[in-house]
Amino acid sequence: MVGASKEQEYSDGLKLPLVEAFYSIQGEGFHTGKAAYFIRIGGCDIGCHWCDSKVTWEPDVHPLVSVEDIVAEVEQTPARSIVVTGGEPSLYDLGFLCRKLKDRGMATYLETAGTGELTGQWDWVCLSPKCESPPEDVFYRRADELKVIIFDHADFQWAEEAASRVGKATMLYLQPEWSRYRDLIGPITDYVKQHPRWQVSLQAHKFMHIP
């Protein structure tokens, strides 16, 4: 969970350790290409060695920002879809944030590894499970989209294990870890051709050179 010095401040979800917030284009998974406002929250209890957002790991180094102020910034944009990501956002109570966004008619999207609790009201849940710290069962049941990051060939087996636990309607995606894209895109493409229930997810925003 989060550091003890901040635990009480985080517990009610009225403030969150904000890494960054910005309006851009979704670059991964089912909603690739759609406009979205991203709220990136600090704090992660996994720490993948290949993570491209290690700056998010420690919540205490990021400013504690009120949800009211976060939502006020969202309202300065035309955004109607809000993506809450991390770090690992399930470490926090996101009920208040979701209520404030829903009150304004906004769609809420969660990107999570599912290691904490599922709180808040979500229109879409993208579960990206990590074998080092598997998700809680509720996230498998709730996932609209399963997005497994492939770093080496062993991750294909992990992807199948995760897929066996989600619902039949859940979208299934395999995404190459960015630093190994050239090595992995061929094996992933071949795997999807052999197992067509899966789809390829690319980090399109990196090819587009946008946040």
C-alpha cells in the first residue's frame, strides 16, 4: 500500500498523489485513437523492471492534489472520456473521483494491474495483470479488456492463464514491451495468427510522438 506517512490523507480519496494530468489520444488497447484525458496517480506495489513510468512508483514524491482541483482541470478541456492510470490506481479509494466525474457526464476508464481494491464507478476497466503480483479476483470478473504486456516468451503462458479467468466478452490484447518492440512484434503477430481470439495492442502514442 502507500507509505504510512500519507496513508491517512489518502484513505478518504479526497486527495490523490498526482504525477501528471493531460489531454491526449489513447494509444493502447480497444480505445486506441480516441481522445481522452489522463489522470496518472503515483504509487505502485509491483515495480516491473521494464516499467517505462518508474517515476510513478513512490507516491510521496508527488504533490497531494484535491480531487476537486483535478476535476476542475479536466473541465478546462473538451474531454468526455477520463482515463485513470498509474502507478497502480487501485491502491486508492477512487469513489469520490468517479462521482465527481460522473456528475459532469464524463465516462470513466480505469487502467490497472488489479493489486488493490476495486472502488469507483467505471465505464471501462482495462486489466493489465502482472505475474509478479497477480490481480484480485474481482478485477478478472470486471475486466472489459485484458491487456498483457509481453517481455519474453514466458509471458504468453501468463497471458493464457489470465485469459482463462476473465469473462467471455472480455477483449484480449497482447502488447510488446516498448524497449523490445522490434524483437517481440514478430512472435506476437505469429501468436495472434495462431490464436485469433487475441489481438495486437501497440503503443500508438509512442509512434505518434505524443504523450
